[in-house]
Amino acid sequence: MPPVASDATTTLQPPGRTAARWLILAVICVAQLTVILDNTVLNVAIPSLTENLGASTADVQWMINAYALVQSGLLLTAGNAADRYGRKKMLAVGLVLFGLASFGAALAQSPGQLIAARAGMGVGGALLVTTTLAVVMQIFDDEERPRAIGIWSSVNSVGFAAGPLIGGALLDHFWWGSLFLVNLPVAVVALAAVVTLVPESKSRAGDLAHPRTSSDGGTPIDLLGAVLSMIGMVGVVFAIISGPVTGWLSGRVLVSAAIGLTGLAVFALWELRTPYPMLDMHFFRNRRFIGAVSGGILVAFGMGGSMFLLTQHLQLVLGYGPLDAGLRMAPLAVTVILINFTGLSARLLPRLGTPGMIVSGMSLLAAGLAAISLLGGDSYGGMLAGLLVMGVGVALAMPTMANAIMSAIPPAKAGVGAGVNGTLMEFGQGLGVAVLGAVLNSRFVALLPVVAAGAGSLPAALSRTRTDAERAAVHDAFDAGIGTSQLVGAAAVFLGGLVAAVLLRRAERTGQDTEAPATPAGAEPATAPAE
């Protein structure tokens, strides 16, 4: 087994604090926000797209999903490219691609053109998601990094909450292409700031090789690993996206899931064998890394699944419209922003430690989900209390998870670490929607009255009813299904927090900060300025 790396090789310590570091953080957070917004903003434009572009239901699904599929499939590859060729350079390339693709999307005249533009936006988005976090690790030292990552992670919550609101406001005054044109000034300003302010860094050639090898020059690109990771992630994400539409046992879902899982399995085997892996699988021997990964998936599971359920709860159970439902979900995002922007989460980290922060945050996230299930069935008041508690939990747990993952990976591979973090978010959120959606549907179908037996959705069940009593019974069945699935999500998040905290505590007690390879003898420091 390779020697255990010291703290100096597992944390990225800049030679001095960059004077403009907080301004740089603001710029990359705005860039990150546009990426997150484009995951959700298009949902409100579906009627406009159908009318103006003559889009079919399948076209609309591909317009929405092309972005997420391409982005998720390229996250690890984009992170590896940032480490190899320069994080500043790849951040700039990502902004240019994202801006150009957004312009193309705004001018699209057919569904095919818009789908292609959205795929191009996914390429830029993958570069931005990975390089923004890698740059945060680069420009902030150990003392300031937890707060900086907290602010960066808050952007995810803002994006999910603000997407439908911003989209609705733009469509009230402009045509659907305005949803993409707003990205252009952001991309231009961010690009100028990146070129002017962000220092360049990339990994030395020797740091990209496996420790059992040596490197005297450039290292070959892991092209097969890149292809396999894309096949695996696209297959799994496509199965998760298609499940609620076509059914979890449909041929489309089963085939894509089989291709995705096979691709990921072959990817893992290849990464263990190649001397220049894109993702060093030996990281998974590290308890700290495993604990952070486990917790990260469960936090994303709780967030993704809860957002999926809350949207239906507000609209289908409590009767709010899309815009009103979005406004009533905003307190969760506002709570996350207040806690992380005030630095409260960062100040608590030294007192509670990483395991304590994770178990506290995930316990609060679970408590919030349970409160919504038990108190929010009939009114928004009970749901509001649960949303506020969830917000506190997310603000404590999510940045701590990201910091733990990035700290467990050598700084020479900060881009890959950011890719791992982004992949976990995508996978966890999709898993949350899949699992909790399946629980909802199972419970709902089991409780339906005889007249609506066999219906697979609330609208389908209501269409079979003839009396007010039957309609009330269908609504009660759906309400019960929502509540049960929220409780299942709460239990999964709580148990996941305990598991993650135990693994991280054991890693701390044994001094196992990482079992990842140390910098090979005679190699240059892990991260160095580009020449």
C-alpha cells in the first residue's frame, strides 16, 4: 500500500491570499448560478415551446433533458481536463461555450436546433461546475475555505428555488428565447473577470500518474476512461429521467440502466488497471472519502427527492399554481443563503468538527422532511416550519460534505474532485426522485378506491371518479403517498448522516486523512502555477 500522505499533500494551500479572492468568488458564483438555473428554468416555458416551435412531447423532453444528460456525462472528464490543461483556461472555455450555446438556443427555429444548443450548453456547464469549485479550492486557504465553499454551495439552493420564478417573470414580458439571452451578459462579464483576476494553476505531469508508475514528461490522456464514464453516467441519468415518464420497468429504462451500470463497472475496472487513471479508484479505500461520498449522495438524495415531492405537494394537494408554489418553496433557499453568507456554518465547523456538522445537518434535514410529512398535509403553515428546518440542515451539511470530499483528494486532482462532487449531486438527486417517487406511486396505488384502481397518476385517477366522495378519496390517497415517501426520505437521510459521521470519526481517530497516493518521490508540488 502506498504511504499515507501528509496534510501538506492533501490540502491546497495557496502561497498567499489572493487580494481579489472574494470578488473572484462572486464572479464564479454568478457563473455557477446560470448553470443551475438552466436545469430548471425551461420547465415553465413548455407551453410556449410547444406553440412556437411546434414541439411534440418527446421534443420537449429532449429539450429539457439534453442539458442534464450531457452535463452529467462530462463532469469527470471536464474535471480531469481542468487539472491537466489549467483550471483558469477551462473555466474561460466553459464560459465561452455556455454563452455561445445560449445564444444559439435563443435563436433556435426548430426543436432539433434547440436540443443541439441545449447539449452545447451542457458541455459548457460541465466545465463550469467543475472548475468553479476547483478555483475556490485554489484561491482560499484552509481558514477561509469552509465559508467560501458554503457560499458556493448556496448557489445550488438559490438556483433550484429561483429557476421557475425567473422563468415565469421573463415569460410574462418577453418571448421564450429571453430565458437564454440573459446568460449572455453574465458570461461576458464573468469571462472578463476570469481572464483579469483568476490565477492559473494546473497539475504537474507526474501528479497525474498512478503512484506505482513514474513520469518524466507528459502523461497520456485516459480517453477510454473518459468514454466509459460518459456512457455510464448518461445511461444511469437517462434511466432516472425516463422512469417517471415511461415507468420504471419499461424497456427504455431497463436498457439504459443496464448500459449505464455496465459502463460504470467497466470504467471502475479500467481505472484500476491503467497507469494514468482519470479517477484513482484507490480513493475509495479512504474512510474519509467514503464517509463524505456516502453523506453527499444522501444529502443530494434528500434535496432532490424532497423538491420533487414538495412541488407536487404544493400544487396537487394544497392547490397552488406553479408560480405560487415556487414562492412558497423560497424560504428553504433563503435560509441556506443567510446561514452560509453570514459565515455561521463556517464558524461552527471548528467547534463541531466535520462528523458533528454532517450528523447535525442531516438530522435537521431529516427532521424538516418529517415535519412537512406530519404537519404540512392540510396547510402551508406546517410545511413552512419544515422548510426552515430543512434549510438549516442543508446549510450545515452540504458545504461540509463538499469540503470533506475535496480535502480527501490530493490538490493536484482538484478538478477531478469537483467532478466527483458534481457527479454525486446528479446521482443523488436522481436517486431521490426515483426512490421517493416509487414509494409515492406504490402507496398511492395501494390506497386508491375501487373506481380508480390501476390508475398510475393523480389526474388519471380523478378522471375515473364520478362523485365528490370518490374524488376526496383519491386526493387522500395521494396525500398519504406524499407523506409516506417524505418519511422514507427522512429516515434514509438520517441514517445516512449517522453512517457518514461514523466513517469520518473513525478516519480522524486513526489519522487516516487519506490513503490516496502521496506525491511521488522527486515529483514537483501537487499544484503549481502554469508556466
